[in-house]
Amino acid sequence: MDNLTHTLTGIALGQAGLKHKTRYAMLALIIASNLPDADIVAATRGSVDYLAYHRGITHSLLGLTGLAFILAAIIFFLGRKAAPKKHVPPVSFKWLFLMCWIATACHVLMDFTNQYGIRPFLPFSGRWVAWDIMPIIGPYLLFFLIVGLGFPAILKLVTEEVGAGKSTPKAARKGAIFSLCAMVALWGFRDLSHRRALSMLNARLFREEIPLRSGAFPYPLNPFQWNGVVETASSYYLLDVDALMSNVGAPSATRWYKPASSPALAAAKKSRAARIFLNFARFPLAAVRTSHDEGFEVYLRDLRFATPGSHIWRFVMEIDLNSRLQVRGQSFSFARESPVR
């Protein structure tokens, strides 16, 4: 999920009651809600390393526990030197660690809900898992968080302006609990729609071929609309799926034939970049093009991020080979114009 959503979730956890457990609780919750994304430093080493390490150890069960402990220890060490304040609980390492763990765990759980996925069992297993029900930027989730957190603040201003007395902290607490409950309800609703879309994809033949695997990936606005991907023995099919309809339009699906094996493709797949990408991708499709100097350009992309009818390729690994099939360049991009017409 985006960092604004993570930050608002951390605030909601604090307003729901956790901020009263220890001094610096809200500070710990906000930082911890974003801390797993510290792996963005991998981008300084290049796009291939970014793909290799993003949502890696910092998004694992072991990693988030370590991050929570380190952050709690830093805040506790610095915070205990501050003078005590009236009506503010003393700083507690136990509570700081628990809140940091809850916030980092919520971050990882929220990232699990979208199609990018996480690797929760690192360093023991690099297997990716994803729920596939939420877009990376979810407008409805942001709306519920902003309403739940913002309405009590507006209500406070209004009541103070008209002289109706000060609003109690209960309004802020109820608004935060509303936001968190709405988040869980939205997940449940989208999960039902997602299951419906998958069952529709698996129930059809595609050009007389049986689906081997299928996936349904969310659109940001319409919770019933899904980007469907189906793999058969010879091809991949890309199509829109409406969970409110009785079936899917298999004849109108965009068809992508699986490429034939070739020395260039085999050589590219042995490269470090290809191994990283193929470990990440769930519906990888390759394309090979001869370059102007008799070398080869090999493109690997993941169709779970593709859009039917679009000339933009998303999540693409490019591997450049010379005429002797040696790697001379490799790069990863989140989006680029289609190099193949």
C-alpha cells in the first residue's frame, strides 16, 4: 500500500486507544507503520537490486519483529531522558515494543492484500504470497481512514465554535475504530468479489484449452471489476472480469502465445536479473528481439500487472545479450512502451 495509507493506519491505531499506553506511543506507531519500507535504500544499487530486495526481509515475520525491537529500543533510550509530564504515562519499553510490532505487522498485512505480495518467511523461504484483493493505492480505504480520523476533528471545531462545550476523546476513538473496522469489512467484501471472479475464469475453456492457472487482479475504483489472467498449455489470456456478470467473455480475451524456446531466451534466463524476476513473477511472458548489432534483446514481463488493450508494458525486465549470448546489460522498469509491435 502507499505510505499515506500506512501512516493514517498508524494514527488510527493510536487514536483507537494505544496512544494512552505509554509516552511517545503515537510517534512509535507512525514511524513503525512505515518502517518496513526502509528497504527502499536498495534502489540506490539499481533497479534490479530494488526488485530483488523490495518487500524482502523487512516485510517478513522475522524482519518486522527485529525492526519493532530496534525502533522501540531507540525511542525508549532517547525518551527516558526527557522530563516527565503530568497526565502522560511514563515511557515503557514493553508497550513501545508491542505497539511497534503491531504497526509493522499491520504494514506487512496491508501489503499482503495487493497483487505485488510479500515474502513473509525470509530468510528461510523466498516464496512470494499475495491476497490480490486490493490495489496498491486504494481510494476507498483512504476515504474510510480520512473520514474516520477527520470527522471527529471537524466535530470538535464546530462544537467549540458554537459554544456547545468541548468534545470528548471518545469521538476520536470511535472514529478510529470505525476506520479500522471499515478496512476489515472492505477486505471481506473484495475477497468475496475476488473469489467470484476466479471461479468465473476457471469455469471456462479458452480456445478449447483448459485453464492451468488463473489470477484476478483489482482495479482501483470498481470493486467488481478485475483484470483476469489465464494460463493454458500454449498461451496466456488477458481479459476484464465483471464479478456481477454470469460469465466471462472468453472469445474477446487478448491472447499471448508462449514463446518458443531459443538459445537467446535460454541464455537470458540464466542471468541473475532473470532469476530474480522469474522468482517474483507469477505470469511471466518473454519476448526476444534481434538488436541492430546482431545481439539480442530479451524482455520478461509479468502479466498480472498488464492492462487489456494497453501498449504500456508494466513490470518489465530487459536483458541485453551480445552475438555470443553473453549478458552485456540488464535493467528493470515498472512501466515502459511496448518494444514489440
